[in-house]
Amino acid sequence: MADTTVTEVLAELAALEDPKIRAVNQRHGDDHGVNLTALRAIAKRLRTRPELARELWATGDSSARLLAIQISRPKQYQRDELDAMLRAASTPKVHDWLVGTVVAKSPHAEALRQQWLADPDPVVASAGWALTTTRVARNPDGLDLAALLDTIAGQLAEAPDRLQWAMNHCLAQIGIEHPDHRARALAIGERLGVFRDYPTPRGCTSPYAPTWITEMVRRQATTS
């Protein structure tokens, strides 16, 4: 597979394009029409291909960029390059996969987390909050959780959609993972009421932070 060209990959993705999948994705702000299971199968076949990943990203096509993310080597990207890529990630799925699959595993993750948290663009700032949520769960040493809760308490209610979602996730993660801060996280969620009435399918957990925290803590207790 080492000689696979970007033209061949784009042709394969085009052959997988499904108008029905695209229509569903467009309702969520995305613009790709390739089944993600099929896309992941291509990535598994290609394995890690840093140069091909760069070429696919450069096309600007969302399906190609999702595939590029899957075959990237996170250490291959410089900090400025990842910053530019995030700002060019124009759809939610590409944005989320880039942050979670590449940036979070990059040696530049912490520097970018701090940089993006302070960015005036709310979509860029949401990436900083997503990386912060990962740290809250996996590597909280050095984080000022009380200060994060201060910021969330003051800004969550009026934050734009993508930023609000990311900040709310961080609020819930603090409450789930850190018992010393749980009461305050619950109180903030209850006072602000963000996502209190969010429509939640049967079998899924509500994004309303008090419900989310309570349910995940219950699950942890039953499996410990």
C-alpha cells in the first residue's frame, strides 16, 4: 500500500459517497457522505502514512481530512501546523477528530491547550476546553480545578454553541472524576440549567451536567 496515491484514495472515497449519509450529516453541520466504518477500514488498510495524510488534508475535502487524521502520526506535526489545521477544520467532525486523535497525542498538546483556551474565536477556544477535559480525566496534576469552575460558572450560560458544549463537558468531567469538587460542579450545573431540557434518546445520558455527573458516578460505584 506504500505506493497508493492521493488520486486513488480520493477516487475510492468518491465511490463510497452516499447522498443519504451526507443529508444526515449536513443536519449536524458536517459535509461528508462516506460511512465512517468504511472510512476507518481504508485507514486500517493504509496504516500510518504521514506524507499521504498531508496530501489528503491539503485537498480540503472533509472525507479526505477525516481519513488523513486516521493515518497521521501525531508527532509529525509542528505546533504552528496543528494550529493552522485546527483553524481550517471547518466542520465539527473534522475538528473533533483532529483534536482527539492528533492534537491530544502530540507533544504540543499542552502548549496548544493553553493557547487555544485564550483564543477569541469560540470554536478555537472549544478545542482548548476539549484538551482541558482530557487532562481533567487523565492527567489533572497542575490544573487549577477551582479556577476552571470559576470560569465555567461565569461564562457557560452565555457561551456560543460549540464552546458551551465543550465547557459543559469539562464541568461534568470535573464532577465525575474529582469528588472534592463534585458538590460545586453539581451546584453550578443546577444553577445555570444548561442543557436541562436537552432531548436525550432512550438509553443515552443527558448532557445536563448534574444528571451526567450523577449517572457516571453511579456507574463507577457499581463497577468498583
